[in-house]
Amino acid sequence: MKTERIERATDPQKVAFITCVNDDDWYSECRLYLESLIVPAGMSVEFHPIRGATSMCAGYNAGMMASDAKYKVYLHQDTLVVNKH
């Protein structure tokens, strides 16, 4: 079975945080930590909380398709990134 690869333009100055969410309290805490990260000059950050996905794979795929960021970080809603660098 042959699959077709779709090429999309990406923004090399952008990072997307893609998170499957089913608990808004956990996601709020996760997002608080993400928003406190030190972002290098010239880079931008976007957040894609995915709610109501049929599975984690489906949710992460939806987030991937929703962003043109070159760098995509997939994380669970209860992940707290403590190192700001």
C-alpha cells in the first residue's frame, strides 16, 4: 500500500504547543508554565488545545494540521515544563 506525502510550508520562526485536553484545570496549569517560557528573539509561540478528540492520536493530528509552525511540541495536559529555558 502506497501512501501519499503532503508537503506544507512551515514557519521556521514558530513553535506550536499541541495539547489534548479533557480537564481544563490541568490544562490551565500546563498553559501557565508554557507561557512563562523564555522565547528566543524572533521566535513566536502558539497554543493549540484540542478538546473532544476521539483519541490522542486524532487530537495530535488535528493540532498538527492546524499549525504551520516548523516546531511542534506534543504534550499531555498534565505536563508542567519547569525549566524556563
